[in-house]
Amino acid sequence: MKSSKLLVLSILGMFLITGCSATFNAPEVLEDDENRNEIYRNIVSDQDKFEDLLDMAANNEMAKKTLMQNHMQMMESGKMETMMQKNPEMKKKMKKMMQEKMEKDPEMQQRMQKKMKKKMMNDPEMKKEMMKEMQAKMKSNPQMADQMMDQMIQFLHENPEMMEKMKTKMKAHQDKM
């Protein structure tokens, strides 16, 4: 009797051990909407997990493309601007990152300049704000100011009509002084 109890307990123990060691099947768990959404909520509410996810996404071409498309949609829809107004630190960081990217990629710089120019022409308030920011940057960074003036001079040499308009404005400005 003692050995039969031991045998039954052993068999029961083996069933428990093998039953508890079931493998995790991610695709199966993610099929259920509730499970998937709970996993997503868990990841986005934990800074470390979310950063891990973003790191993984940065190493996946399809994920990078999707993130870039979403980013561009947010920028074009104005959601990014609204979000940055609520978080000035993030706005500053994003501007710095964009500036660095544009310095490395002239094509991107041209695309962004065209978009910003179009946006500025449609929004006088934005135009004033951008001008103030640019003037402040030029005052605090003489090297950048020189570079911008060189670019402006190059632009004027390539566009004689604009050169004449600039000369007229400069003369009118000097006459006022």
C-alpha cells in the first residue's frame, strides 16, 4: 500500500510538473484582442519596457518605416505641434534632433525647408515666431549667422530679381537711419 501511494504521488507530481512547464506561444496569446491590448497597455505604461520596444523597432526595417510614416502624419496633422506645446523640453529636444538630421541629410533639409516655407506663408503668426527664433539663434551663434548670410548671398546671386528687391529694401532702410 505504501509503495502504491508513493507511485500515485510520483505520477501525480510528474503530471503537475509537465503541466506547469507548458511553453508560451506568443502568436496564440496575441490573437485574443483583450490579451493583446493588455500587453500593449502594460508596455506603454512602463518606461523601460517601452524603451526596449522602441530599441527593438529601431533594428527592424518594417518597424522603422512604419514609425517614420506615423511621425510624418503626426507632423502634418498638427498633432506633433500640439504635443510639443505641452512639453517644452520635448520640443527643444525634437528641434535639436531634427537639426542634426538635416545637417547630415541635405535632401531632408531641402524638403523640410520647403514644408516650413509653405507653412509660414499660410500662418503669419508662425512666420513671426520663426523669425524671432532665427534672429535669436543668429545672435547667440555668430558662426551660424555667417553661414546663413552666405547662403542668402548665394541665393540672391542666383535670383537677380530678388537681388534688386533686396538692394531696394536695404537702401530704403539706410535712408531711414
